[in-house]
Amino acid sequence: MNRLYCHTGGRTLAYLDSAPGDLTKRVCMLLHAFPLGAGMWAPQLREAPSGWRLIACDLRGFGGSTETGRDEAPVMADYADDCIDLLRELGVARAVVGGLSMGGYAAFEVIRRAPGLIEAVVLADTRAGADTPQGRESRRQMIALVDRDGPAAVADDMLPRLIGPTSHASRPDVGATVRRLILQQTSAAVRGAILRMMTRADSTPLLRPLAVPALVIVGEEDELTPVEESRRIAGELAGSRLVVLPRAGHLSNLEVPELFTRALAEFLKGL
Ligand code: MLT
């Protein structure tokens, strides 16, 4: 699937689109994890459910999207503004907004900034809370790592935890795909994402008042955002559905793509 580009507000937003230009379909926008790009959603875009158009946006700096200038402090709202602007440019007034891990953090920010846009949410392998002081210290170490050794070193550091033990033991292609997606990114994108994640707000207060359908989905072997995080999110969201995917870790949509895509399709069809 080819990347498409939207030039707006002096920047370029890159995205993948399962049905470019089709305004008859309902839209589900999918936001990617750290430090990958929109390409991680390829398995889902290939199997878009009938009547639905799936759009996966490269968050600022990733893939083909422009990063903020070095004199501007990167904030999670940058990602949300880009997603909101992209949907507006594409003529989409309402959409299901979903994200996996960091993509979930960005989705929370879209909820905060454009609640009227949200038809439903998909929160995959993510957490609602902000970083702890200890978490921020690890982020600082990762900034030093990427500044010194680039995205390949971040891939080496994170890969053991990005996918679950089952994928490590029996799905070598998944690890190779994840590494390839990380190596496509620049140090600037990775650095910008770390700064945005470590300064993001606590989104827990957004959950209870959120009166739209929600799918919460998590790999049972997720070490980075364990199942309890998703249970907590689902417990706060009235009318949410929690799906725990067996034999999948943090990047559940890549590790068990058929199960993830089926859960997503069932949710979308029910809206
Ligand atoms: C991700 O997968 O997006 C990251 O693990 C999120 C994080 O580091 O908080």
C-alpha cells in the first residue's frame, strides 16, 4: 500500500489509506506505537471490514510526516493536531479513533482536543496514566541512547519487550518486521516521540465522561502495558468491550494480526 501525502499548515502529513477518496465509507483512524510508523497497521488496512475505510497516519516526524522545528518544544498535542487536521483535509467529520500504546496516548489527546470528532475509540496495549518519575528517567536514558547510537540501538533495546515470548520463540518474521519498521525512522522522530511521551498528561480523567463505544484490546503477554492496565481502562469506560488476545505481547496487532483484525472488525460492524 502506497503512502499518501497531505500538505497543510506548512507541514506534510503522510498516511496509509485503505480506500483513498471514498467518502461513502465510515472512517477508522489508527495511530501507531513507538518507535514504528503507520506501516505497522498494514495487516489491518489490508483487511478493512466492508463499509469501513481505515486510515493510518504517520505521527509527526515518523514515516513521511514532518517533524516540528528544533526550537519548538514537542508535545503530545502535536500528534493530535496533525490527526485532526488530516481528517479535516480529507473531508471526514466523524471517525473512530484508535491507537496502540503511544498511539493510544495520541488518541487520548484527540479526545481532549476534538471530542465532537470521535464516533468511538479503540485503545490497544496502552495506558491512561502519565509517566512516573522513574519512567521519565528511563526516557532520558533512551534519549541519550538514540542521540548516541540512533534508532537501531533503540530497536535492540526495546525489541525484547515489544513482542511477547510466543512471538520471540515461534514467529521470527514478526521481530524482523518490527526491526524494519523501526529502522525506517529517524533519530529526530524517535527523540521527539520520547519527549512527547514523557511530558504527556494523565488521561485517566477523560475515561469516565467518555460517552462513546470503546474497544479495549491487549495482548495477554504484554509486558510494557500489562493486561491490568487495559482492565483498568475498560473498567472506567461505560459500555466498553475488553478483548485479551492470547499468545500476543505488546504489538498485538502484528503478533496475532488475524485475531486483532477480527476483534476490530466485529467492533466496527457493531457501531
Ligand atoms: C509504545 O509501544 O508506543 C511505547 O512502548 C509506549 C511507551 O513507551 O510508553
